[in-house]
Amino acid sequence: RQQQWSPSSSSALPYSSLASSDDDNASKTDVTKKRTAHHHHPSPHHSLLSTTIAARPAIVVSKRCFSISRHPDPLVRHGTINTLENDDAEVGGDADGNDNQLLTADDLEFDEDDNAMSRKMNEDSSLLWDDENPVGGGKSGGGDDYSDIFGISSVDDGGDDDEDDEELSEEAKEDAARLAKQKEIQAELDTRTGRLWSDDWIITDEEWMADTSFDDIEEWKPTNATRKSLQSVKVFEKMVGEEMVAGVPTLGEMAQLEGKLPKMLPSHPGHGTPGNYAKFRKRQIKSKLKMAIQLSIHIDLKKILKMESWEEKQEAVDGLFEVIGDRVKEREPVLGKLPDFGNMVENGLEEVLNMVQGKMRGMEKEMKKEMNTKKTKVANDDESSTEKEGSEGVQGEGGSKEYSKEKAEEVVDVMGVSADPPTPIFMDILAAANQLNEQQQSDDTATISPFFAQSNDDGVPNLLYPLKNHHNDGVGRMTEEWQLAANKETKRIMMRDATREIASNVVDAAHCCEGEVEDEKKGAARVLVTGNRGVGKTATLASLVASARLSGHIVVYLPDGDRLRKHGFYIEPCNHRKGLYNLPEIGKEFCEQLLTSHGHDIKALPPATVENMKGFFTEDQIRRLFKRAYKEDESVTEEEVASMTELSLEQLLSVGIESSALSSGCYNTVISILMNQTQKPFTVVMDEFNCYYDHGQYFHMDYDENVRKGVPLNRITIFKPFLDAMGLYPEAAGTDISGGDVEVTTSEEAMMKWGSMIVGTSESRAVRRSFTQSLTDAASNIQSENDGKQNPLHVVEIRRFNNVEVQHTLYNFEITGVGRLRFDKGDTALNPEEVEYLRLVSGGSGQQLLDACMVRL
């Protein structure tokens, strides 16, 4: 592809009509002196063809030479200048007898003056490139739009296939280079460590063009989980009949898990208690040093135990003090850089030796007791079996020596190096529900309500009723994991050391898991559960609800305190109790929840008398209550109803469900009876408890004439029994919760006779932090005075996951098919760097750990 150019200034330029209409005069004069016609002839061989216009000059140059300009075309993709593929064509001489010369873009680029093209461009630079003195082509000279300089043909608009091919070829090369660079960068990134995933958010062309559908996606199977995950995760099991069955422990069984669950981490130093964290770090360093000391002297200790003389033992111990520093430094090079490392190691060695000596003495006492027992047994045996007993005695002595050898390892292992470390244990709520269902079918005398053997429409087991999966009314995000899991046959909650501690506090105070309990031993415990957002407070409370119900407790579970404190529909004064207020619609809801979940247990309790009702109803309301209770029973006359003095708790709750005017009184009557009875333990679990101490959302003119102050929730009848039982009156609260003309009932008077009050705070609700902190401080002050009290108060803080809990949570995610661990087949859970990265980005928070497994970070 070539174009011909003539140096003659008198040659006319065809197709000069491409000039601007505003510059018609100029386009007909000077600008025609140095133009050529562009003819594009597509050819597969890119041959050079001359134009059909007569008297064309003979000098042939590259078309791209005219693309050099200070005003580049914005529509042209800028690349290399030399685009001529065939620049070796032979041409004839010009009219003056000069040799033909083929000029390339390289010639123009290096500005060589020994060719005709360069000389001519230098002569006419004022015409083509001089912006200051335009002649015929500038803005002031008018008339030239330089369209042909930028490669625009004025005639042949449809035949530049070769040039298009060249441009496509250049673009393809650039795209290939760019892709190669991307692959190189990606390969370099893949070699780095500590990254979560190596793939990116790019959908390849092959994936776009694939004709796969949703049905073609691989189905999750339980076999996708790795053997390591299946072996590592422990689910609580207990003996049912003759087999071990997974399920939920009772409160007593949970309290016995001490030492089997990993200890919680201390409070984060950035949360206001750096001193506690510093003490923990010191203990951790000492423990690590002692463990390294034991491993370093393990063989030496065995030799020392075999020595008989005291001098030999003392000399061996002195030798240990001389070499222990170097040995421990080899095992712990980082701790070896501590300034007081030498003294710390010597003190640690002394403590380890004292522990070994104490353990050895205890072992000797046990062996002496065993020998005395054997001697007594031999002395009491008949003389007729002397020979037989003698042979057995020899075997027994040999066995005792072998026994002492087995105990040698236990004596030396004072730091528990060879013992299995404690690991988290999961409870399976759904497995427990299925087990209850089987018991109900096989045994009609089951003590647990059949309602707990079922699940709601969202798949949440009724053991946690009324917990539900609602994005507005739901509590926390505990059930979100169950919704996202591929395995719908299990609903697990990880039991932690804090869960065991709460269960232990309840069992110690109530003695509720010891069979028949004397009335003198029956008591109640108060527990406040605190912690940062996402650490598992809701999961802890839910696990305690399931465990308490399986332990035979009647449980009132209020998981959504934030909703209850502001969405009560309407409030009205209580006619019978001055200064108190009713929430009729919430009262109906509470009656329905209690009757639905524990109607089976309530039937066994004694009925409510008129004397019980007088504390919550007027005389007129009591008459209406009895009429409503028997309005559908045609066998009972009105005279008989008027003479009745008792109603069952089931009838009271049924009336409360139907009547808004009587709902609050019915619920309070039933709660009062449950709090004061000792036939069945009664437990109340309330989540988002700090919301009850925030600014009030219920207003009434009877409380404030200007309707500016919210009614405190301890003046609302359905909340008052529980708030009085906890007895927490913080200095900072959103309402006047401890003042006014209403007499505050003390905790000792309001607390249930047998059971527990377990409440938890929330950090995910709009509650002022100072209110939550003040509530925690008030509970801590009462906890410090627990000695000798009948109803002690305990504050339990749920802290972030430790390394073991993070690892086992990921194992459980892989087993149940959660998020990106569903199909990765161990690429995440079995990679220590990925596990550490997830722990880092989540901060040990259960919610954020779930988010990190769902979203690529």
C-alpha cells in the first residue's frame, strides 16, 4: 500500500472538496500545492499499485509519514510509526532524471537529510507543521482540516481492509502482551503466603461461553468434608439405652465439663483492661518456659528417679542447672532474648523439680495404700487357697512394678505435655429434638413436652422457641449460620468455657440436677452475660435455654429485648396497681409463648386461687375472668362459675391470649405462681437486657403530663417481675428506673424460689454505651458482695475466640457446608496460614469469622 507524491507546486490536488465549508477560498488555492490522492487497493499480498491519475510523480513514500503531527487524531490508537510491511518495491525515476527512492517511516523518524522526502518536508515545513505561520492550512490561513494527513481518504471509503487488518493485528499483539503481563503478576502473587484465596473476580471467556446451567452445579455432599475435620470436631454424646447418641447436655452434665474445654482468652488490652492482659501474658510466658524446661530435662528426670543415693540425685540436679539455660534457649530462641531469661529459667527449673517431687510423694502414698489393702486381703483369705494366692501374689507384685513404670511417665509429665489439649465441644440441637421425638413415640410417660421435638417453618428447633429467623425481629445472627449451611440435618452450637461456668453457677445455687432435692437446698442464681459484639452471647444464652429445658426447667425465653422495649403497640395504666402500666398486646404474646412451650409442664402445677389473682385483678376483672374461662363449657352454669375460687394456669393463659384487657393480669398471675413454687425449677433467660435501661419508648400522660419522659420498664407489669428479681439499678440509665412513687421490690423478695435468672447484654442495638457500662458496673459491685447470700449474682464475660476455637469453628463450617468452605475440600481449614489470616481479619469474633468465610477478602 503506497501513495504517490509530486514535488511540483503547480500540480492540482484532486478531491480537495474535503476541506471545510468555512474555508472554501483557501481550499482552492495554496493548500492544493502539496496534496496527493489516496487510493486504497485491497490485496492479499500488499502489492504496490499506482493510481489511475495521469502524470503522477514517481517518488513513492509511506502513507504513515503524513500521520506525524502535533495534533494527533484522538480516534487513532497510537502505536509505532512504521507500519509499512512492504517497503522494498522498485519504482522508476522522476521527470528530472533523479533515481526513485522508497522512503520508510524509519527514514523519517531518524530525520535523515539525504533522501528526497526529508528534504521536501524540511522545505515545506511552513506549509505542513508550522503552527505559528500557517500558509493555507492554519487557522488564520483557513481552508485545510488536515484530513488526509491523518489518513482520511476523500474518495475511497470502503476498501481499506489491509489497514484494518494491520490495526487489528496491532491490537491483538497489545492484548496478548497485556494478558501475559497479568498472568505474570498473578503468578507472582500466588507465590506469596498469607493470602486468603488466589482466584479473582474475573469471569473468563470460557465460562461466559459455557452452556452450563444452575442444575449442572455440583451438589454438596457430606463426603466433601475432609477426614481431619471429621476427626477433630467433637459433638457431645451421651448414653441412651445401649448406644452413644449426639445431643444436648443437661445443666449438670455441662457443669462437669471443667478442664475439657479450652480456657477463654483475657479481655483485649484495648478494651480498657490492659493490666489483666499483661498478667495473662506473663503467665503464658512462664507456662511456655516450664513446658520447654520439662521437654529439655525429660530423659534426665527419668535417670534421676532410678538413682538410689541422695548424693547422686543432688549431683545430677546441679548438673541440670548448669546446662538448662542453653537447652531452653535452643527450644525457645525468641524467649531467649528476654533480658532476665537466665533467672526465669532457673526459677522455672526449680518449680518443675518441686512439682515432680510432690507428685512422686503422692504416688508413693497411693502405692502404700494399695500394698496395705493387698496385705489385708491376703491375711483374711482361707488357708486352703494359700498356694493359689501365693502364685497370684507374685503376679501381683510383678504387676505393681509394671504399674510403677507406667506411672513414671505421669510423674515426670507435670506440665501435661503428653496429655491431649482441651478442645471445644459442640451440642447438636436438632439431634436432641429428634431424640425427644423417638422417646415420645416409644414412651408415653416422657417428662419433656412433645413440642420440643419439633421445629418451626424456618428449621429452628423448638427447643429454642421463640427464637426465629426474622431479619427485623430476630435476635443476633446466631441462626444465620444454620440458614447458610448446606447440611440441614444438624444444628450445632459450640460450648465454651463461659457456657460451662454459667451452668456451674446455676447448678451450685439451685441444686437442680441432683434428683430429689430438699427444700432447704433449693435456691436461685443470677447471671449477667456481657461481651463485645459478635463474640457469641446470643449463642451462649440459646445453648443454656436448650440445656435447661432438657434438665426439666420451665423456661421463659425473651430473646428480643430491643423489640419489646419499643414495639408494644400501645400502653395503658393498670387500674388495680397505681403507678404501673400494661402492654396488652405484648401480654397476649407472652401468654401464648408460655402456653405453647410449657403447657405440658404447667398442667402439673397447682391452680391459681382467687387470693393469687387479687394482686393483679380487680373484683370485676376476676368475675369476667371466670366467665371467659368457662364460656364455651355448656356443662357449667353461671351459678357454678360465680362460686368457683380456682382456675388452672392453662385456663389463665388461654384467657390471656384471647383478651387484651386481661392479658397482663393473667400473665403476671402465672409468673407469680412460678416464681414462688418449688415443684419445678423456673428459669428466665433474657437477651438484649441492656435495652431495658435505655431511653423509654412508651409515653403516657399519667406518668408525665408533658409526655416527654418515657415510662421506665420496671413500671410495666409484664417486665417488672424480672427486673425486680435481677435487682440492678445503675447510676446511668435512660429512664428513672429506681425512683418515683412506686416502691421498688428487693431482689431477695422478687427472686424465684428455685431456678435462675440469666440475662445478657447486646452491643448490636442502639443503646448508649455508658448505660451498658453502668449496668455492668452495678452488677460487678453486687458480685463482690456475694459471700453468704442466698441468691448470688455472677458476671460472666464472653470473650473472643482463641486459636483452637477458631480452628474448630472452621472445621465445623467445612462439615456443615458453610460459605466458601463448602467445596474447597480442606484448602482453607487445613492451611495454617489461611486459618491465621481468618483469625486476624475476624479478630476472634464469631460473626466476623462467618462473614470472612462468606465473602472473599
